[in-house]
Amino acid sequence: MASYTEQEAQAIKDRHSLGLLKMRGVLGVGLQQDKAGNHTLVVLADSTAERSKLPSQIEGLSVSVEESGPFKP
């Protein structure tokens, strides 16, 4: 996996969020840092998401999937 600055990771997120959000069960997309300080793209998904279709990385940026329920205002 490549190491990205916050700006580079944000640009990757911006380029791919819409496509990810169109996938069934995907509720949100965000960024976080792991314990080593590397940025990770986080996909928030519910139980209907087809996890096998979600990528493990995008443009070399690691992707993690976290279980989530619906968001409420």
C-alpha cells in the first residue's frame, strides 16, 4: 500500500465516493488514519451491502468496511 498525505487521500475519496455510494448498502464514505498514521478510506455499509464487490484498495489507498445502520438527522 502506498502512503498518502491527507490531501492526496481526500482527492482519492472525492473521486470515488459517488461510485461507492451507488453500490447497494453503502451508506457513507470517509477517511481515517490507522495506528501507523496511514490514511484509510472507510466505507460505512449496512447488512444489505455486497461486501465481496467492495474493493480492498482504491488507487493504492487501503479500504476498510465498517458495519453501520441508517443515519438519522
